[in-house]
Amino acid sequence: MAKESGPNNSLDKKSWAQLMEKTVMPFGFDIPNSKVFEGRITSANFLDTSLFSLVSGTHAAERTQEHVQTQTENYCVVSFQLTGFLYLTQFGRRTKVEPGQFSTYTSDAPVQIEGSRDYHSLSVKVPLSRFSSSPEELHQLSATAFSADQGLAPAVQSFLHHLKAGNGSISAPARVGISQHVVGMIE
């Protein structure tokens, strides 16, 4: 079942960090010129794979080595940029991701994210252990902007969008297949 933080939530920095830790993974946050964060997150779980839509104001998020060490499972996040933009930095690479593009990052290494004022993304989080590619191979793709109009990217984005919309009507047995298909389409 989808979980949502609420329409246009105003949260303090600590509450937003707790929501992100529960829904996505632990991050530290910087919210410029404000102690209140405007944002909304909707999520759906398909076994060990999760889908989340994030709408927010200007912010910076960082996973430090300390965050990495406290996490028992490592993930790859594939994020489609719908509006606004983000700067993503990992493994010595920095890229700007704009609408019509997607990017990846992994949770097993520090990462920095800077989101614009009108940020909206649709992302899927998959355990690294589900991929046939090694973590090192996935690291080579991190912090790189890819066109969401080429290859399987349009099909993946459409599939994720429809999963988000129909989440409440998806049966438990179907969630197993969905999880497997999402990983297969991404890889």
C-alpha cells in the first residue's frame, strides 16, 4: 500500500530526515534559509524493491561514510527527473540531471544530492544483491545523466508511473513478479 507524507507537507528538518530514512535511506539534510521543509513523498513496496515519488523545495542531502556504515543492506537508486533539476555527486563525478533524464546512485558509498526549488522525481530502490552486475560495475554508472527517451528508459519510466498509480490494487503474488520485472528492466 502506498504511504504518503501528505499533501504539501511542511516539516521541520528532523522530521523530514526521519521520513526519508524510513522511506528511502538515511541522509543528512541542509535546507537553505528555512527551518521548515516543504515536501511530499509517496512510496510503494514490492518485496525488497521500493518505488517512491519525491516532490520538494530546494535542499541538499548527503550520505556520509557514517550513514553508509550503519546500513545493513546496500541499494541502487534509479531516479527519473520529472521537474526541476538535481546535482548528483558520487565516486568523484558530478552531474546535473534535468527533466527527461535519469541517473543512478548506490547506497554503499557517500553521495551528495542538491535539488532545485521545484524538484520532482520518480525513483526505484533495488538491493544491489538483486543485480547480476557487480557493485563496481554499477558504480561506473553512478552520478551520470542518461536520456530517459532512449533504450528501455521510456518503458521503465512508464511502468514505474503506472505502478505508482495502481499500487493499491496490486495483489501480494503480483508484487513478486513486479519486483523481478523492475530489476530485469533496469539491468
